[in-house]
Amino acid sequence: IVNIPPSSYESTEMFKVHRNVLIIDVRPDNPNKVYKNVDQYAAPQVVFELAVTDMKMLDSFLVKYSPQMIEEMYAAEHRRIIKAFWNDRGVELMQRIQKQFGFELTISQEFEIAKMTDNFAWIRKEAKDFGIGVFVQTMPFKSKNQFEKQSIIDAMDTALKSNVPGPSPNSYMATERRWEIESRQTKVADYYATEVRGMWYVVNDFMGGPFVSYGFVSPDNKQFIILTAYTYSPRNTSSTPYAKRDHLMQVESICHSVKFPAE
């Protein structure tokens, strides 16, 4: 985050092309309005301007509009990462995913397929200090109950136990149910979805980290799809406090890149 006075912003092109911009304009003659511009000076970018009369009005606007502003800024970040992955895409990997599941994910060539079955795929990138990845699950769409948080978690745990072993004997990946697992209704790409966020761990071992899942239905209403992004960064320290967030954002963006070929 860079905080600058309005005069510097207006006079310096470098600041205008920043990824996301929030302009706070407090003057007695302002109209008390919020303005949004998408890709105004750069792409992807979202610019919000709060034109308010006083600090009390600013506080009320921040409370009212901050969820939308945060959502829009995250969406711009997803678009930025998807664009970067597309420029470095793994064509063969993406073709295998599309052939197997009938939809496209934009994935960097740095990723690989660790496992693939008829209704499950594990896509990952392993580095010295971290590991990130995406799980793809598909199943017949039978009921709206599949959108419920508990249904998504149960489906995840069933697939992870069968397909994602840990490093120790009888160990496997699972959702950490002793921590609060949050859920909300949102969109992944243009599809209505349930987002589930929480922690994962490895049963009978000591690994763990954050995850985010999206459950949604295919356009033909035949398949219920769960895309799960996760990260594992055991060596992150206080000197890199945002590493897990940034890593998760990368694989979260892969989920947001989902696209069916007919669209």
C-alpha cells in the first residue's frame, strides 16, 4: 500500500497506473458519492473515489462500501494473475484438464499434474520453500444441497483421503474441522458458487495450511464441480508475513479462470 497526497497522484503517471487505487476526497462541496472506474489507466485495474463532505461521512461510506471495494480489488488481482499465467501457460497441461473435465483452467507451465482420475485431478507446483496447488473434483449434480458448506467439506474430505497421501504411513490430507470454516455465496468466474475457506492438515503427520474451495454447477446443470486452492509454506517467517496470502492468491486465481469451451 502506498499513501500519497492527491496532488502527487494527479501529477505523476506512475501512481495512476498502479494496480488498484482508492482516492479519498473530503471537501465540503462534494456530492457524497462513490465512483468506480475499471481499467482507467492500466489493465487490470480498479479505481474507487470517495467524494465526501466530511470525515463522519467518510467513515459511514467506508463501512457501507468497503466489502464491495475489497471484492472488486480482489477480482482485479485475479484478472492480473490469470493474464500472467496465460502468457506463460502450460498448453499440454491445460489441454489434458479440458479433455478430462470439459472446462478450461488457465495454468502456468510451472505446474504439473500429480494425479488424475475420472473425477479428480491434483495440479501442483513444488518449490524449495513452498508448495501450492489446485484440486479438481466433479460429481453428478443431484440437489441444491450440494451447495451447502458441510456438503462441500464432506465431498472434499472423501476425495482427499483417497487421492492425496501424506509423507508418513497412513497419512492423508483433510480439512481441519477444529478451526472455523467460513463460507459465503459468491461467483467464481461468472458462475454462482459457494466459497469455503479454512485450514487443511495431514492426518497422522504435521503438515497444514490454508485453502479456499468453490462449489458450482456446470452450465448444462449436469455436473457439480469443486475447485480447491491450497498452499503449504512451512518456512515462511515474520519477515515474509504475506507469502501465504500471495501464494494462495495465485492458485485461487486458477479457480477463477474456469471457462467452458462453448462460452
